[in-house]
Amino acid sequence: MNNAQMQKNPMNSARDLIYLVACALNETTPDPDRCGAMDLYAVYRLAQFHSLTSAAAYALEKVMELPRDFDQAKKKAIRKQALFDIERTVIFREFDAAGIWYLPLKGIVLKDYYPKSTMREMTDNDVLCDREKMAQIREIMERLGYTCEIYDMTNHDVYEKPPTLSFEMHRELFYDILLPKFHEYFCYIGDRLISNEGCACRMTDEDFYLFLIAHTYKHYSRAGTGLRALADIYVFLRERGETLDLAYMGKELKKLELTDFEISFRTLAKKLFTGEPLCESENSELIYMLRSGANGIEENAEYHATAERLGGDDSDLAKRRYFRKRILISGDALADRYPFFSRHKALYPLLLLYRAFKGFIIHPGGTIREYRKIKGFDRGDESAFNYDDTKNSGNKK
Amino acid sequence: MKLNRNFIKHTIDGQTVLVPTADAPFHGLIQGNKSVGAILDCLEKGADEEEIVAELKKRFKVDEAVIREDVSDVLSRLKAIGAIDE
């Protein structure tokens, strides 16, 4: 969603959705008059964008007959979870028989922290597996009727079966090329897992939370992430927050360079779903997340990629420096991409001519797009409007 | 009578649901109360209507006539969506 769309459904729909989700998470009954006055079509659209239609439905049904869309969304969430539960039983039975260890991740674990597990919608199921057994896992999944959509290209393989089942079997928790720091930290997580029945494993609560924060940051810092991520943190900490080893957590978050992010994310989650007012920076964060939705948006991904290229600096000097580096390629970039010209520097002017030809004659569209992105990059304030949290309390019985 | 293999009984959040698989002729979701759960338990193992009524009489302190009517109603709905093998 862009700023204009958010302003068309101004903060009313967002406030209403957050209020309903807070009621659902806190198992309180929403105010019937307030619900009666909601633009439920707009709330439904926003809830869909944030994968929170089922959660909102659970709150609404306490005070009204559910509108068809919400009713169908809730039933769909129940059906989907049932299908996933059944399929996981079958798949994990095969893994047990084959001696393949596995670790259910993310939504599979988080759903049980919600008052009703089907409040937590899932598009797919994520499982970390023994990376030495990925070929055997493929054989098992294909025998069970799944089609392998992606294999051995990133940190996870993707298997799908009609009508809606999708499993991501992870060999690693994070992809080393895109997130080397997280990959390095979590690549030995297997040594810290706790055995459950059969070949099933689980993380300690601390490691699960660290993974949750790192995974959330991965999405937040690229295409963005939405309200459901805040709900996940809120419900997990409500159940487990008191028993977490805070000294250990502090140390590990520092290693991951996620201390500040964890504090701000946790604080926002708590304030949002307990009705506490937000400060200006929290409001900005919330706006960013409201615009991003559960799966992020391309606009954010492009913004962050551009910011990374410019080192976060939107000054004219930084942009001119960037363009100079792009045109006058040198150093490691030259050695990686044009090793011949790196070895034969006298021919370097020919390379510049070739790159100019390629950029302006062969791929002018791409060149112009890149130029516009860099030229137009502005770190400025993204807040479209303020969110007044004082009227949003889902925690009064 | 037995539950058709393309319908799977499952419990979520303490509630029994009957989930059709992709091969089932029906593509919705069947949710029920405790008596529906009990009927599905019987059909999972295989039972005739009398056996189901007897089982529900054991589990619930309700008039037999009411139980018979409920069982008959649920069975006819399940047959209509192809969830029962005779």
C-alpha cells in the first residue's frame, strides 16, 4: 500500500484493525457500538494485507454476525491449519523412519502462543532439516505427492501440493550471500537444539526468540513487514518473556547487532496491543509497517537497496560519488567482473566505451531507472499521518 | 458405515473439524459441536447408526429421541457430501 492508499482509508481502518486484533489477542470483547460503526470492508482489506483476517474475525464474532468475508477467512484459516497439521504428521513420520532430524519453525511454533491457533494465518510451513539429507527429503516429499519448485538454489527448498500446501525445507536458517552475519551466527544452531520425540527438535526459548527477531529484521530492513510480526512478538513474550535468560539474550543480540531493533520492536508490539500511546518514532515505525503489510512491498525493497548502495547518505556528493564509481569501475569490482581489463590496464578506456555502449544503447531503460532511483533517493520522513493511540485499547474487559 | 478416506477428522483449538482432502468431491470445511465429534469418532472406526446412537447415549445425558434425530441429521449431511462409505 502507498501513502495515498493509506490516506484514502485514513488511520480509522488501521486503528480499528489494531483494536480488533488486540481484542483477539487479549481475549476481550470489543465494543459493539464501535464495531457497528467500522467500515468493515476497509478493515477487511487491511486485515488481508496483514494476514490478520482470521484474528479480526475472532474478535468481531463476539459482538456481531460475521460478514461473509471475515467468516470465510476464518474458516479458510481453520481448514488450512488442519491440512498442514495432518500433512506435517505424515511428513514427520517419514523423517522419523529415515532418521532425519527436523525443527519446526516460525508459524508452526508461534500459532500455539495465540489464544486460538487459527488466529495465526500461515501461507506455508517452514522446517529446518538435516542439511546432509536434502536429497532424501526431496525423495520423500515427491513420494508424498509434492512438486519440488525450488531445489538447492538458496537456503531452503520449496515443495507444493494442491490445493494450498507449501513447505519450505531449510538447509540453513539464513542465506549466506544475502545475510552473512545471520548465516554465520545461526549455521551451528543444530548444536544447540533440544531433542523431542523421534527425530523432532526444538530450540530453547532464547534461541527461538533470537531467530524470530533476526528473521523479522531480515524482512523489516528490506521489503518491510507488518502487524502480524508485531502480534507474533507480543504473544510469544506474553507467554515466555518472564522466563527468558535476559543476560544471555543481551549478549547474543549484541553479537547479531540487533539490540536496538529488538528493543524498539518489542516496545512497539507491547504498546500497540495494550493501548499505550506511541511516541513520534514509534508512530513512524508503525506507519512503515502498516504500509508494508505481512509480506513487504517492492517500493521498500528498492528504497533499502538504494540506501545500501549510497551508504545511507542522500547528499548530492554521495550520489555523484556513486555514479563515478559505477562509470569508472575499479578495484575489486573490476577484478571480479572484468579480470582481463584488470590485468591489462592500458585497454581500460575500451572497457569504458563498451560499458557506455551497453548502458545507453543496449539497456537504456535499466540505466535510466537506476539513475532516477539514485538521483531521487531521499531519506526524509516517511510518516503520512500520525496515529493517535489513546483511543485504541483492546485490553479492557 | 465408515468415514471416507478423503475426509480427515482433526481437532483444532479443542474443536473437531472434518477436512476434505484435495481428492474429495466437497471443498468446504465441516465444523461441529461435541456430538458431531463423537459421531465422527464412531465413523472413523466404523459403526452403524444404532451403534452411533448407543455411543452418544453413553457420552451425553440427553433424551434418546433427540440423539436419534441429531445422529440421523448429521449422517444425512455427511452422506450428501460424500464423507461416508456404506
